[in-house]
Amino acid sequence: MNRHEIEIKLNQERAWTLETWASLPPDELTRSITASKHDPEASWTAKDHLAHLAGIEAAFNGIIRRYIAGDPNPIGIMKNPDGSQASREEVMTRVHAMNEAWVQKHRDKSFSEVVALGQKIRGETFALLAELTDAQLAETLPGAPWADGTIGGVIAVNGDHARQHHGWVTRGMSQEVA
């Protein structure tokens, strides 16, 4: 994807996300709807899913910034402390723990505050996008399993992430979480 395609996608998908989440009744934003993948005793609300989207975007921005700065292991979670390749199970355990920590950190925020958090991080994404050259956007981010693995693809995948979570939120709203 080129620069303007990435920006269009991020803007269109952010607008869709805000319209979709803002259309939910306030009680639906804050009731438990999906089980946590890290803590089987915990659950997430629609608002938690929205906060999570901002957390992943912030993490991706950090990965890209570390890569541009020359970090040989910018993703970090893909390798064990001894440098060996982590198994998929080890990676997902780390991902779920990070996701849960982020959601818990932002759990007490109002819907408006979670929207503002997303705005702040999307602004950081746009700042990063503006700093990168076209050549850098086309570079492969080593070990990136997202999109096509390029820096531009990883940035753009933030646009798709909300639709995936909307599906989980919608299915969760039609069920009761124990």
C-alpha cells in the first residue's frame, strides 16, 4: 500500500469504528460480553475492545520505531530471553498477557476517554507515517506476521482490526458471559 492508500484506510476505518461503537447503548458498552483470553475469570466489554484497538496500534507504532532505530528484535515477543524462537503458544501467551494488562489499565476510563485515547494513538500513527519514506513503508518488518509484513502493511492493518473485534463484540452481545 502506498502512503495515501494507508491514510485513506485509517481514516475511513476510524470513522466506521467510532460510528459503530458510539451507536451502542451505554449499558451495552460496559457489560461483559467476551471472555478474556489471558484470564479465564475475566471478561471484556465492548469499551474494553475499543481500548484494546488503541493498545495494539500503540504496540505496532513502537515496533516500527524500534525497527527504524536499528533494533535487531523490534517485535520482541517472538523470541525467548535466550534468543531462541518462541513457540506460537509462548507468543500468544505473551500477547494475551499484554492485551489484558492494557485493557485493565484503561478499564475505568469513560467511553469518551477511550475515544480520546484512540485519537491520541491514531495521531501518533499519522505522525509516524509522515516521518517514514516511501522506501521505508515498503520494507519488510522482520518476523511481522501481520498483513503483508511490510511497514506500510502493518500500519494499515490497524484499519482492519476494529472490524474483527466488532464481530466478536456482536457475537458476544448475543450471548451471556458466565
